[in-house]
Amino acid sequence: MFVFDISTRFACSTLLFRSLSLDDALAAIAKTKLSYVDLWSTPDTLMHVDPSRDSAGELKAKLADNNLRPSSISAYATFGSDLVKRLDLAAAIGAPLVIATAPVREYERREASDDVRALGREAQERGITLALANQIGTWLDEPSEISSFLDDVGHPRITLSLTPPHARLAGTTWQAIVEAAGTRLGNVCLWSVSPDIESVDHMGPGEDQVPGNGKTNFKKITHLLEDQNYFGMFTFIWNGTQDWTVAQTVSHIEKARGHVLAVAKGS
């Protein structure tokens, strides 16, 4: 079990309140026992924060008004200069991590690793870490590729964000993903695998994706991460909440928080 209280490293993603404005999402998260927030800045999915629209000062004020601190910016499907703008925003508001998408398999391997290494340098200049998700169809989907691609990139500011459902979609396990990443794990998504998962667009009912439900064993996850001396954040995030009420979402978050904390402490 974890010797330290990992609840101090729990964050809530604004994706759980995707039908709300940022102001209302932050107010809802403030109703939970979580003090860190993952801010979504993903085109065509959810743009709670936008580098071309939002000032760092205004975002910091909104977070402070709700007694929240930024843990990360989720910038999936952003690349090149668009991703660098999100690194800038993260640095400006004090978020230590940006979570993004790895190059897709159609992207030539050597060029992909060179480009990611360059992003690592951009992140380092700003004091930010970049965590790329283990998504199917990218160079970070299968364990062997995760290990070798991160080796090829070889930059300390480039890490992996573990998403258990994406491991299932790639035909592997979260254990294999964690072992492949080793000390290069930068974020862990507290997101359970629904028995009805079919694809990225069909992840199953939202209730099944809540930690404590579904098929993901968070006791094993937290204990394995302790063995590997993981000191990063744990982000509560899943799909299927767009039709939930605020009270329903907050209740599920609190139940998930209690479950993960209990199993992490258990022997």
C-alpha cells in the first residue's frame, strides 16, 4: 500500500463537466474534495481553455476563486505551434503538465521521435512536462513501441499518460503499459474499462467507467505504481457524463475518490 496519502495528488478533469461552461465546471469541481483540476483545451472535443482567447491572469483568478490549482492542460489532437501555445499557457498559469497525443503510426518513426524530442526541449524551456497518452494508432499504443519510442526520444520532459481503456483498445493491459513506461510515467488517468467498450467512440456507459465500477483493478494499479516510485498526479476522468446532472457527476467523483483512496491504502 502507499505509505503517503495519495489524495494530495488527485485531480479532476473538466471533461467530466463537458456540457458546462468553464466557470460552472470549476464551481462544480469545487463541490468535491479535489483541489487540483485538469483543464481541457482539445479542438473539436472540448475547449474549456483556449490560448487564443483566454488570458493567464483571468484563468488564475477563476481557479483561485474556487480554491483550485491547475494540475494539467489536456491538449489532445494538437501539434506543432498549437501545442507550444498550450505549453506557454500552462507555464503562465502554473500547470506543471500538458497531456497530449503522440504522433500517429502513419507519421514516419524517425521524424516522429525527432519532433517529439523538439517538443521536449520546448517544454523544458518553460518548466513543463509533456505527457503523451497511450492511444491506439499512435507510436505509443503497444508496450514494445512505448518503450522503444520513449528510448528514441530520450528527453526527460517527455513522459507517458496512462489511460486504462486505451490499453484495452490496443489489445494490451495497463500493467504492460506501466512496465514499458517505467520511470517515464507522467500522469495516470483514473478511468475504468467498461465491459461494453467497443472503440474510442463507444467507451460504454458512463457509470461503468467510474473507478470502483467496470473492469479496472485500481488496487493493483496503485500498488504497482508505489513499487515503481510513481510521484505524479492521478486524474479522475471518463466519458459519458454529458447528460448527467452536476449533483450526479459530483456524487460519482466522490465515490470514485473514496474507492481509489481505500484500495491504495489497503494491503
